[in-house]
Amino acid sequence: KPEKIVRQAELALKKARNQRTDFTLYNEEEYNNFHIDYQIQRLELREILQQAINKNYLPVHFKPIYDLSDGSLKAMELLIRVESEEHGLLLPGQFLDQAKSYGLLTGLTQVCVNMVAEHISELPDVQININVPPYMLNNPETLNEFINDFHIVDLPPARFCIEITEDGDIPTEHLIPAIEILRTHGFSISMDDF
């Protein structure tokens, strides 16, 4: 069926991107664990995402970033995940595109900031990296909301690095004003997966 072929192509594409290669093969056995997860209907997924925003809750996960010269913990990257009673823990590849198309990514990012604020006292005193898509930075309203989210929950921007994710929709030069605004507020900036 076309829907199945498209789903398999999406999974193979994600694998190719993760492996940074131009070619990969879809292997049914390799993707058995993901096959069920990717069958979540769009409207059901939208409801799951909206519930996470309404409850102001997302599971907090961090990826450690180490200094290779001495092995010390240099930073931690906040990883966005969504919990579903029926489908378990949803990974970004399963919901980010839909969250963007539904206009829910800004709300999910706000919940992430709130979750960090709730757990900040339990975290090591290192920089925290947060992935932010270019379209959120390119829109003055969402950029201001994002910055205000930190002030509302009393998080010091100097402790955070904004990792701008790759997105071909917005030319890099359009982001320069947003980067300058973020820097004046104390955030550091980097490119995700550079």
C-alpha cells in the first residue's frame, strides 16, 4: 500500500540522515520496533501533543556533552520527548514535523523550558543546550515569547546555549537579527549538529 511504502521511505531517510549517508536500504526486521510507533494517526498525534502542552508536562531527558581533552562534563543537551499512555515514549522523529505543521512546536518548547526550571536545582552546574527551529527565531512574536519564558520561570539565559536546528526554509542571513537579540539577553548560540 502507498501509505506503507511512504512510512518505510521515511524510516530509511531518518536512518540515512543519522548515519550521514546518501544511501540506505529499508530492512523490515531493523524497523520492527518503530513500525507500530509510526502508525499513530495524525489527529491522534495532534491530541497527544496538545495534551502535553495543556498538562505542561514533558519527560525531561538530557544528553551529556563531554570535553574530550579531560573527560569532564561540559554541557547537557535537552532532548524533547512526549509521553503517550497508549504508545509510550515518542521520539522527535515521530512528532516534530507534525508539531511544526500544527503550530504546536512553540508550545512544546515552552513546556520544555518550564520542565528545566522545575528541575534546575537537580542538574549539574553546566551549560544547557536547547534546540530551537529557525522559524521560531525568525518570527519576532515567538522569539519574544521564547525569551520571556526564561524570565517568567527565573532561568538565567547565560546558562543556556540555543542550538539552531537545520531547516532549509529560512536563509541563514534572516536569523542574524534574532541571534543578536538572543546574545543581548545573555544566551550563547550554536548550530545543531554542525
